[in-house]
Amino acid sequence: MNAQAIIRSIEEEQYKSDLPTIYVGDTVRVGVVIQEGGKERVQPYEGTVIAMRNGGINETITVRRIFQGVGVERVFLIHSPRVANIKIMRRGKVRRAKLYYLRDRVGKATRIKERFDRSK
């Protein structure tokens, strides 16, 4: 067996099969596993997907939200064991692959039209 086949077989075990199809512009709620002391709990992080990167095991999404008037972005490795679940709250209608222009916008200017042709 060559090295690539070994790596591929290890990656196959780590893939999550229950993930929804996520698109840029969607508002998602990501359940993040947080350890506090000896306990684990799932904390939701809700925001707009402004970027998606790579495919395969290294696939990431960048989620942006406004918290106390400050824009906060988090990058999630979607096949990571730290990500408990991903739920799509609403579908966004956008015409580009990366929504970095939302970083410069404030308030109502950051709104994205809802898309109804794809199911949740």
C-alpha cells in the first residue's frame, strides 16, 4: 500500500455523513463542543457563512456574526469532532463565492436576501 492510500483510509473514518449541504450566504447554527472543567457541553454559534474552503477532510466554513456591536468570525473545520452539529437556519441568495465585503458593512447593509428554491 502506498502512502496516499493509507492517508485516504484514515481520512475515510473521520468523515461525517450527516452534514447538510451548506452554501455561502446561508445562516447556520454550528454546535461547538466546549470543555469546562471535566464537563463537555454544546454551545451554539449562529451566523452567516461568508466563505467555504477546500474539499475533503480539510473542508472549512467561515461564519460571521455581530456580537455586542463587533463583528466576530470563526473558522470551523466541518469534519472536526469539536463540531457537534450544523443546522441551516435560512438560505441566502448571493452571487459570489466569498462574502468578504460584509466586513465593511454595518447594520441593515449586511442583510442577505433569502433563497427559497433550496430546501433547509
